[in-house]
Amino acid sequence: MIKNILVLIALSLFLQGQSQILKQEIPDKLVVLTFDDAPASQYSVVAPMLKEFGFGATFFVCEFPPNYKDSTLYMNWRQIKALDKMGFEVANHTRTHANVGKLSQMEFNTELEYIENKCDSLRIAKPKNFAYPGYGLNALALEFLQKKDYNFARAGGSRAYDPLVDHPYLIPSWATDAENKNEIMSSLDQAKNGKIVMLTIHGVPDIEHPWVNTPPALFREYLQYLSDHNYKVISLRDLEAYIDVDEAKRKIVPDFNKKLKN
Ligand SMILES: [Zn+2]
């Protein structure tokens, strides 16, 4: 009897611990769409299509060298501002698409601050989330993101995000390209039992980086599927409604042994 009571107490303490990370239960079919590198098609193709379906999304922007100024290849800041005005999240991907695992803290700070200041000067909501360019990262980079008070940081790894297990600075994602439709479709099945599916998408199409190209027809197919099957499609910042980020950072130790690249 006493043993049973002790088991119940232990169980309720365990569940309390979990409920502190989660502000509310993660519903099945929760998908976060993230778009990297600010290619021009994200303004001309992606944003209107997302609006058509009523979906949220996060755009991780940078000034991709060397051709950032070529408006046929990349969005300009006026267009990035328009995404913010449309209700999408604009987030930080460093100024120069730098491998932050190889930067000093001062260099990392300069990279982050450039995007923060640009957003500030254009009255774009302050970027609170980050994506590692090229999935380059290390423990120091995580420490610095904490110092800068960022909420979430997205990595790769091709698996679902479990907010009770994965550290908020090591959020896994799948990356789409022209060839991996089957992999992406089956990834969407994993948005259940407390897990969230996050997709990393580049240009739709991507002219300058064809290895991460997602053809517009395929992208529409994904959105149609998500819509037809009643998925909830949100931005990374929308996850704050479900996850207490500070609590998750206190409780979860970053695990660098898991696959973190796509
Ligand atoms: Zn990138």
C-alpha cells in the first residue's frame, strides 16, 4: 500500500516536471515551416502560397555572399520587411551565412547584431530565434545564444522534435530538396505523441543553390497535403505558446551526440 502511494507520488512528481516544460499539450499534426537564406522566390512564390493556405512560417534571413545584392537571386530588405508585415516571423541566420562553430564570440556577436540592427532600423519585430548556417555549431555557440537571450535555435538531423528531450538550441529538422518527397511525406507522420515536425526549406525554386531546390509544384503539393489532413502549420515563435523555453533550457542537457545535420 505504502509502496503504491510512493510510486504514485514519484509518478506525479515526474509528470509535474514534464508539465513545467510544456505550457500546454503538444497536439498531433503540429508542423513548423522554416525558410533559409532569403532567396528571392521566398518573397515571390512562398509567401503568397502560405497566405493562400493560411499557414505561418519563419524566415531565417542573411545576406548570402557573394551575390546577395542580385535581386533576381535574393530578397532585399524591403521584401523581408514585407514578410514581417504579412505576419511571418523574420529570424536570424547571421549576416554572412557564417559557420558559427568556427567563430569567436565577438565575431558571432557581429554576425547576429547586423541582422538585429537591420530589423530594428526597419521596425521588423526583434529576431528571437536562430538557425545554424550549414548546421555548424558547438557548445560555445549555444552558450552565446543564451547570453543573447535567443529562444530557439534550429539544427538538422532528420528527426522529429521532442520538446521534453531536445534542447531548445538543438531543434532537429528535415530539409526538403527536389528528390526527397517520400522522406518528407513520411516525416509528417511523425508529428504525433508529443513530437513536432520541423521542415527546413530553401528556395522554391532555388536558383543559386540547386542542391537545396524545392520545385514550386512539389511545395504546393506539401501545403495541399498539410491542409487536406488538417495539420496546424506555424512559425517557430508560435511554439512559445506550447513550450516554456527557460524551463526547457534548465532541465534539458544539450546532446551533441545526436545527428544534428541534414
Ligand atoms: Zn542557410
